[in-house]
Amino acid sequence: MRLSVMGCGYLGAVHAACMADFGHEVIGVDVDERKIADLTRAKAPFFEPGLPELLQRAMDSGRLSFTTDVAALAHDGAAPTVHFICVGTPQRAGEFAADTTYVDAAVRALLPYLRPGDLVVGKSTVPVGTAARLAAMISEAVPGAMLAWNPEFLREGHAVQDTQRPDRIVYGLPADPDEAARTKALLDEVYANPIATGTIPVLTSDYATAELVKTAANAFLATKISFINAMAEVCEAAGADVSALAAAIGHDERIGPKFLGAGLGFGGGCLPKDIRAFMARAGELGADQALTFLREVDAINMRRRTRMVDLAREVLHGTFLGRKVAVLGAAFKPESDDIRDSPALNVAAQIRLQGAEVVVTDPAALENARRAWPDLHYEDKVEVACDGADVVLLLTEWKQYKAIDPAQLAGIVRARNVLDGRNALDPQAWRAAGWTYRALGRPRV
Ligand code: UDX
């Protein structure tokens, strides 16, 4: 099939490469010339495990190309083209609502190249109601062209496998039964490879439900994390251990063990802005009361960052002045170089503002961190970052950091204080090596 992918960021670049790997002819389009120049050389413009190899394979096959020129989508072939919309929907400045400008612009840019029978497929996370609005725009400009909403659930760091083998595929289809059938047939052909496994559920719905599936899933995940972090606050007050609590409640199949990692809370380009956009949209629809709990989910999450700063200050006997703080981790989570709304960088910046010398290290995100937070001090190596530190903060749980030998690091720092912001280290091993180990939601000992 002939496919195009509008927007080649974390979502679009992976989607384009995976679709070409499935055997489709794919053109990726983005306005960012640097990104397109990288991708054209099969270079991944961001850190994503497995993507460089996949890109190389797809480029070598001759089925994948990238361009900044949307006119490359002009074609006179008889078969319909499927166009994916993978552009971002960031939070609007000073507001909770999502900015759908890029989605609108991408669809508008496509219109001159759309032909009857072509299908536009929205993958971006949008406020419910966007698909219906775009469908009207498309059918008015190009009668016979269609729209589907096909939300994407990929996690950064696992994006390739999540795209190749998603745990479900959701199609939001047009109301007209004939159009819905044609749309579904095209999508089934696009996803023939994963569907052939026979194990991936394909769920169909109207546009609004498909849009909401995505926001509801993210709201649930955010709620689960804030729930366990609320328990961490209670555990701290009661002298209990949130890690043991999470393990025990996770054995209940109805609760499940995943997304119960207490610590610094969620960040990144999705969960924080998606729950806010969801609240804003519910408000516009007159259903704001239904989502007031998400305000609390957001507040619990943001409180984790302040609590971490307070704990660091407490360990340093009440002041950051003249103290050196080593921060392990800048990315919002491991296996990613994404620093959007990174809890780690937020904590590092707060501590710096309060007078400490802060040195941040990260295996993949330093370049992005330097660009966004130029005032912080960065070092490539853990040993250099921790040299002479009064406290070491683990804020992103990279496996490299979990594997640190506490006895070895003890010889480098000025004081053996470690704060585990992700409940990722073994308290016993660190304490045995002479460290004062503290974590959010765990007893002091
Ligand atoms: C998320 C959703 O998982 C994905 O389905 C959706 O498509 C986009 O948003 P992502 O932002 O890549 O994906 O990261 P995810 O792995 O979900 O982690 C989000 C944040 O939650 C990270 O900051 C992570 O550190 C934090 N987290 C996750 C916890 O604090 N505790 C946990 O137990 C799990």
C-alpha cells in the first residue's frame, strides 16, 4: 500500500519505519529540515531502542523516504493512499487545553493531494470532537475521501515493539456504514502484519469513542501512579513501606502489579498534558465535574517533586548553600532522551535555585537537557558528577544506575547520602556500604 505519515516525531518516525517494514511504500513528511535530513540518512533524530536498525532496514528496502515537501504526496495511481496524522498536540501556553493547530495544519496541507477513496487516519492524541470536525473538513474539500481515528498507545523506550505488536488496535470509523466498511478494509490491510498474529484484538467504534479511548487510558495510568504516590505519602507519615505495599496489592489480579512504581511521579510529553487537556475538554462539554479527581491526580504528582527537594534539604541539615548535589538522570524516564516535563530536571532546577551546586548526568538526554535547561551543570560520567557530592539523587531509574556499586561510589562522594527518587535501588546494599539511604514513601530506618 501507499502510505504517508505527517509528522516525524517520536510517534511518526517510528510509525513510518514500522509501516515500511511491514511492506508498505511510505513517505514521511515533516516541516523540520534537520529531522528530515537525519531520517533520510537513516539516522534516528532521538534515542529510541531498536529504531536505528529498523530505519536502516526500511531505507535499504527502498520503501521508505522522507521529505519536507508535502507536494511529494501528489500521485495518479489508481490505488488509494492512506495518510497518517502523527503531529503533536502540546498544551497551550498558560492553559490546560491542547493545541490542535498542528493537526489542523497537517490535514489542511494534505487536502490538495487527497483523492476520492483516500483515507486520512488520525493518530495524534486530540480533544474528543476533533475527528468529527476534521471529517467534515475533508469531505467538503474532497468528496469521497474518508477519515478514521486510530489512536496510538506506544510508550517511549518501547515504541518499536509497541508499534509492531500493539496490545490492541482501535479504529474510530465514519457513521456511514458503507464508508465505515471501506475504511475498516483499508486499515485491516495497513495492519495485516500484526493482525495476522491472530492475538491482537481489533476494536471498532465511532470517532468520539476512539478519541476517548486514548485519553481515558492515559488518565487511568496517571491515576494509578498518583494513587500509589498518595499511598507513599501515607506510608511516610505512618512509617510504612510503599514498595512492600505496592507489591502486596499488585498480587490482586484486579489491581495488577504494573504502574504501581511509587517515587517522583510521571512526566513526559503525554500523561501530564493529556490529563490537563482532558479536564479542559470535559469542561467545554459541560462534564467538568466528572474529571475533578484528575486535578488531584495532577496535584499529587507535582507534590512529589517538592517532596524530593524537601527530603534532600532535610538530609543536608536544612540548607543547600555550599552543598554539591549529584543528580542521576535527566530524561523523564529510562530508555529515552525525552526531557519534556522531566521530574528529574524539575527537581534539579529547584535545588539549584535554592543555592546548591547541582551536577546532572544521564546516559542519553544530556544534549536535550543542556538545550532546555542551560543553567544546570552537566557531566557525562557518573563518577565525575558524584565527585565530592554531599548527596546523590537517583531521579531516573536507568539500569546503569541501578547497577552502581555503592561501595565504589562511596569513595568518590564527600558524604554518603543517597536519595532514591524511583525506589529503584536496594536499600540494604547501600546501607551496608555505609550510605544513608532515603526514599519517598519508605521508612527511614
Ligand atoms: C505514556 C503511555 O504509557 C502510553 O500508552 C501513551 O501512548 C503515551 O503516554 P510514555 O509517556 O512514553 O507513555 O511513558 P510511560 O512509560 O507511560 O511513563 C510515564 C511516566 O510515568 C514516566 O515519567 C514514568 O517514570 C512514570 N511512571 C511510570 C511512574 O512514576 N511509575 C510507574 O509505575 C510507571
